[in-house]
Amino acid sequence: MVCSKCGNELKEGMIFCPICGTELNIVPEFDPEIETSIEESLQGVVTEILNDEPAESDNGNDKYDDDLSGRFKLIYSIAGCVIMAGLIAFLSIMIYKDNSASYQIKKGDQEYNSSDYRQAIDYYSKAVKIEPSNVEYRRRLADSYIAIENIDMAIEVYKDMILTDPGSTLAYAQIISLYEGLGAYDDIDEFLEHYANDDIRQAFVDYLAYPPTSSHESGSYDEAIILTLTNETAGTIYYTDDGTTPNESSNIYTEPLYLKKGKHIIQTFFENEYGVCSSTEVLNFDVKAEAPSEPIVSLESGDYDTPQLIRIIVPTDCNVYYTLDDTMPNRYSRIYGEPIPVSDGITHFKCIAINSNNVEGDVVEREYRINVTTAFTMEMGLAWLYEHLASIGYIKDNTGASEYYPGRFNYMYSEMRYIGGRSLYCYNEYYMVGTGVKSMTSNVFGLDCMTAEVFLVKKGNNDSYSISPF
């Protein structure tokens, strides 16, 4: 639009020209053809009026002409007012429509319900421009973009909604849903990192991938470290301990890492269940603790023809942990407390001392090959034990029922021991009540592996054992 007087370019909505001060004419000029048409129509109206007038005498022609001229002027004046009023009303309606968000939304809803989503986008966009803070208008605009499968624009609309209303969990949930539909989980992680506050991140924490949390910070330590790595969401922790950068082919963290004396570089990252990976965390440790002495194992490796007991001298300020299946011992293995019986067959024994500073010593290994001559198996011995105890009235039958107690007795094989010059199958006694609860009694029965004689095994002082016929 330009000023009719000075030609200055004017901005929309101006009333006066800022250069010359001329008041602007907001009513558009008529097209000449339209104006002619209006005049012709008005002339027709005048003609009809004149035809309705009574005939005048010749003497009154001058007066008649004056009246006719006055009437034309009146008619033109009325017509001009009517046209002006119509134009003003028309312009008012157009201005209202262009500046009414509710009108734009109404039209947008009509187009959306008619599946004309692109036209609906035009209306909704105008409504958003008029009322930028209305998140409901933005939601409808986003839905229209989704309807035409323009997911990128829908996401941008929801991001604008978040800028308008940072607490809108609906917008976050919709964006995550759209990204999830595309399989763009890395974009979810990046989006939450850049747009969400702590509360929102916590609400959608499953989609995030943070580096694992370490039980120890990098630094120098006077004692060995048991390093635990954790993450609050489902996924996998990968790590390396040789200074290399970890990847999905690296070690998978399943249990705490033991860091003994020396320098250690642990690098780790987390991959969540959606395949999103965190940044890599680098931990540096300098462990200066001294290792404890080795445990002293009394029984040397070798071949034996009788069951044996392994006795260990435990270093000061230490616990000794052991295994019997050739696996490496650690602090979660069985702890040594009393002599360990080893029975018929091959036993791969390993043990390790760990002091109060969590420092591990060297692993001690032994191998025992024990071949005991027996007349029957331990399963046969168990059946014979039931029969023997029933025969002397200790139990009623081989179910373990008792004459004197409401429950029943149960016997389970524990190990083979060499006591009093005899190789014995040893069976622990349990008592079971009607509820199915089983508890071990103090009785241990030994069955001679050659003669099937039954003995009651008693533990004495200094880890010694004795037997008596039963």
C-alpha cells in the first residue's frame, strides 16, 4: 500500500502517512464499471419513481424539474450511504476473520474433519500466529502434519509448544512417540538432553543413556578396590581395563571388578535397551596396597586311596576363600572355616587369601586324585541306612516315620570321610514336620564303605572326629 499524496510505501495497519501526514483512505476505490452499474441501477429506480408521479401541467414544468433534481440528489446520497455501510461491514468482517483465532480454528476443524489436512494446516497456522501461547492450537496443527505424514514438521510444532509451555509432558510424550515410530532413539536421547528439565528427564529416563555410575572416583588408594558399575535403567554396561576404548564387542560388566596393587585404567559406557549409547567414562586408579601372604595348604597334591581332609593355615588379618571345581576363587566363594573333606574322584582345589584392605594374594592350587575301594555305592548305602534304622526301631520304615515324633526323618549324603581307620559314607539327618519344613539335627551317620556297618559320627576338639557303633 502507498500514500496517495507522496507515494511513500506504507506498512499494513497504518492510519496516517508518517512522511506527509495524509490520512489514509481505508475504503477501496470502486471499479468504474461497478460504479456505472450502480448508477444505471439507481437510474432505473428513479424512472420507476417518476412513472408513479401524476402528470403536471405545462405551466408547472420548471417546478417539476426542480423536484426531480432534488429527488435524484437524495437517491444518490442514500445509495452512497448504503454502499459505504456495506463496504464498512464487509471490511469489518474480513478484518475480524483475519484476526480471530476462534474463527481460524473453526474453519481448520471443518477442513480437518473433511480430510483436507493441508487447508486445515493453513487455518491452524493462522490461529497459532494470532495466539502463540495457546498450546491446544499447536496440538491441532501438529496433528494435521502427522495426518499428511510430515513427521519432521509435527516434531517442530511440538518443540515450539515446549518453548511456550516447558512443563507440557504431552508435548514431550508426543515427540518421543514420533521419534520411536521412526526408530530414532538417538534423537530421543539428544532431544531430552537439550529440551527437558530434570523432572522431565526423570519421567522419560528409560530413553536416556547416561554413563555408568562408579562406586569409586579416580584417584590413589592404599587398599584394593572392589569397583561396582551401575545404571538406573535397563541395558548393558561395557568396559575395558587395558586402556583401549570400549565398544559393543568389549567386556560386558556382570560383577564387581577387583583392582589389586598397580595402576588401572577402566573405560566404560552404557547402552540402553533401545540401542542408545552413552558417552565413555574414563577412570584411573593407582592402588598401592600390599598383597597378603599365601595360605598354607596342609594336603599336597597327589594320589590317595582314602578320603582326605584339607586343612589351611590362614594368614593374619585375612579370610581364605576356596573352590573345588577348578574355578577361580573370589570373595563370593566359600569361606574356609574348618577342614574340607575331599572324597572319591578328582578334585581341583583353589584358594586365595583376602585381607581387611580387600587386597587379594596369589591363588594356591592343588589337585587330588582319590581312589577309595568300596563294596557298594553311596546310594546303596543310603537305602541300607534306612533299613538298619528301621530294624532297630529308630524309625518305623524306610519313609523315615517315627514312633515317638509326629514328623519323619530324612537322610542325605554329605561326603566321604576317613575316621578311625575306616572309609565312611556320611549322611546328615534332617527332621521334617507336617508343614514340609526341614531342619538338620545334630546326628551324622557313617556307613563303612566295605562292611556297611553303621556308626554315629561325633566331632571332637581340634577338628577331630570319632565314631561309635549305632
